[in-house]
Amino acid sequence: MRINDGSLVAQARRDDDPYERALTDPDFLRAVTAAHRGHWPVLDALWWCRHPAEAAPSGSPSPVARLSSLQRRLFAADGDAAGDGAVADAVRELEAEIGEERANIGAALAAAHAGREPPDTESPAIERPGTESSGTEQPATELPATGTPFAPHVVVGSSIVGSTTRWVPPRRRLLLGAGLVGALLLGALVGSQVTSASRSGAPEPTPTATSTRTPTVPVLAAQVFARVQTGQDIPRVPLPGAYDPASFRYLGSSGWRDVDANGVTDSPYYAARGASNTICLVAMPEGAGYLTTCTLEADFPRGGLRLSWQSSDVLPVEENGRTAMVMDITVTWMRDSTIETRGTGRALVP
């Protein structure tokens, strides 16, 4: 191959993308096809390794896109299927199908690369997320570096634009409301960033890799569901029936005013369980509607679940006439149970 005509780069791209390689390497395609035990067409399954949310070139619709659409019907404020058992069952079935097919194509790829048959001839049984035994999660088949097919989806609420394991309470480095107020009142400049974080103190375990399977580690963030629900954990904003009301757990707040004197400052955010045992981050910016993002526990993103909004919880003008500010808020709930809240101040235009 010659470098100057780009063939080396093209070959590298084909090797990195199993679908592209299958189109140009008949031996590779035959090996994967012979080892494949799934029901999805091989080329479609290979395409969704790298493009999980896109329709396959064959025209087959993306199962992950269908799953996201069903989840939106369950979770969105204007969803038409909140609390609908049939839709929830469809979500569970599609999740199981996607998990099984991911395992099948992953095993076929591993067998093709190793030049052997997969270790078993039957499709592996896939345990749905949330049904694992105490302190464990289902193993996940190692796939090419493709990103997670279950990208967490964000749903915008009504009026917002835009194991039993022992629960370990996070250690607060700084009270969020006081931290934001203090930083601003001490003269934070426009555009400066204020950050608050709480951590569990326990490092996230590192998975041990094997030749064909990579066991996933428990999502430490899910420990929050092990503690008993208290009055502080119950949201004051009406939410769809797709959430399990008993699962809500208060994580923190980005506000500094407690208008209703309930012990929770404005703009609280919560952990919750949704349909099919999904994990959700739910925020109520100043009590006006809600924002939410959900994911399967097995696919909890390494970068965490994240929500952002503009805060209208404005600081009053000081005696020296200083211009009031608003905050652009971002909340991230990390896998290791860290809760990180960032606020960027902006001066209000008079």
C-alpha cells in the first residue's frame, strides 16, 4: 500500500470499523457470519457496533432509536404512555433483544479475530439491568470502541425550555447554595465559574478484562437507592407515572432560597428509577417543570448523567449598585456517586 494515495488511512479506517472491513474483506465477513448466533443480519449488527442510533444501510431501523422513542413516550412530560404497562413491556423486551444481540455480535467478532468458533452455540441469556445479585452487574461483551448504544436521553419538562448494599452518604465539601452565594458576593467576575462537588470517598473499581468478555463493575451511584426514603426525597413537582415514586432520593440543590420552607432550597435534583429499572437524574429548576435524563444501569455513562439549565434565581442588587447576575447551571451525577454542580455567572442586561 502507498501512503501518498491515502490507501493506508483507508485500510486503517476499515480495520477500525467492523462494518467497513466486512464490506472489503470477504474472509472476515465469512468468519463473522459463521460465528454469529444472533437474529439480526450480520451486516446490520456490524453497522450498529459503530452507529447504534442510525438506520443501517440496508434500511433496517435502529433498535436503539426505537428504544429511545419508546422511553420518550414513557418519560416525557407530554408522553402519551406514562404508566402504560404495554409500552413498558415493549421497552423491556427491546432492551433484552438489544443486549442479547450486542453479546452475539461481540462474541462473533471475538471468534473471528481469534480464528475460532464462539465458546457456546446458544445465544447467551441476558439478565436485565437491575435484576443482578447484590453488588454485581451482568457481564458485558467487549465490542470495538464504539461508544455506548444506550446514549442517555434528556427529556424536557412542561415549562422548562430548552444489593442490598449499604448506602454511603456522600461527603459534602461545600454547601452548594452557600458556596454559590459566597463566591458571587465576594466579587466573582462575570463568567467566572463556581463549582461544588460531593463524593462518596470510595474509588470506582476497575473491571478485569478477559479475552472475550469484560465484566462490568457495580455502579456506585446506585447505592443511593439502598437507603430509606425520607420526606426530603419526595419531589414537590408533579411527575409522570413512569417513575417509581418510592425510588426518589434527594441528591442536592443548585438554589439558595427555600421559598416553601420545606428544608430543600430551590432547584433540587433527585435520583430515581424509571421504567425497566432505568436510572434517572431528575431536576426541578426553581420548581417550574422538570428536566430528566435516564439510562440503563449497565450503560451508565463514564461521564455521568448531566442536566443543564439557566437559573432565574437571581441575586439581589447590592447596595453599591452592582449588577445582579443569573447562573447557567450544570449538574452531573457520576458513576462513582460524585455530584458535581457548576454555575457560570452572567450579568443581567439592564
